[in-house]
Amino acid sequence: MLRISELLDLTHTIAGEYLADFDYPWQALSGIREMIIFEGRSLNKSEYNEIYPNVWIHKNSTVAPTAYIDEPCIIGEGTEIRHCAFIRGSALIGKNCVIGNSTEIKNVILFDNVQVPHYNYVGDSILGYKSHMGAGSITSNVKSDKTLVTVNKGHEKINTKLKKFGAVLGDYVEVGCNTVLNPGTVVGRKTNIYPLSCVRGYVPSESIYKTGGIIIKKENR
């Protein structure tokens, strides 16, 4: 359940064709910068303004004058970039997203309708359609011992061969306030993470991740 096809609906991002070339989402992280530049140059000029080289912003998006945006970056239709947002570059931001007050992002793909609205850090990560990170929740993208990041799935350890890899959130994931997603976290579709959680490894789809790392399956209603 770690494959892109099992986590993400690729119709909700302009990076769909790019992501479809990979089996696992972390394999796509190293090429995000080049992909954004390629996609940006083919955007409809009647819909997007290239405000400076390699930064494309949809004419129907809203960007606070205090926000900082480095290249390359694409900001989709209907997206809101709020006060003091810090976009460090290599950021593909979809339609109807919210990048909030003092939120910092870099080397990311944010699918349509993603919300990181309050004091979040998202780096070297992919956030699926309609995923949401509560206030103060972050992705930690480098291990404390600086070794390569692994994805832990049960007793299996998958070496990503990456020094920097934060998290992948499947579609419709809800992350509670002040949660830390440790390097190599992968959360399946429609899963909820309790506030104040410290998450690592793979969390199955349609689950609830509770305090202390207890995982239960959601009940069908």
C-alpha cells in the first residue's frame, strides 16, 4: 500500500503524468524542481502570470504582499497564500489550496484542495488531494543522525536512498494539531492522525492513529 496508485488520485494535480512514471512517491522528490520548470513553461499565459522567472501564479489566486515566493513555483487557481508564508522554491501548489500564516514549504507537490493553514512546515513531501495539516503540525525531513531515510512498514525497512524525505499523505488525510511526521512517514488515504502525535513509518488507509501510536481501523458507517 505504498505505491503512488494506492495513495494518490493523479487527476487532482498537474504533476499527474510526472508522478505516473514512478512506483513509489519518494522516487519523485529529486525531480520536482525540473518538473515545475517544464510544466510552468507550458501553462496558459491567459490564466497564469509569470511574476518573475520560473514563478507562475494563477490570476484567480490570492497572494498576501508579505508572502515570500522563491523559484521555481506554480500556484494554482483559487489558492490563497496568506500573510508571511515562506515558499522556499520547488513548490507545486494545486488549485484551491491554503498556505497559511508563517507556513514554510519547499520541494513539495501539493495536490488540489490541500490546506496547510497555520504555522506548518512541509519539506520534501507530497500531500494528496484534500489533505489537511492542523495548526503547528510539521514534516520532519532529515533524521537526527543524518543517515538515509527508510520507510518502515511492519518489520520491513525500505531504503529510500534519500537524505531528505518528509512525508507522503494520501488523499483526504487529516493530521491533528502539533503533530510531528517523522522522516519517511507515509499515511494512507482517508486516515486521521490525533493531535500531538509523533508518527513514523506507514499508517494504513482508513485508520485512526491515536495517542501513543495505537492504530485502529475506521468503522464503516
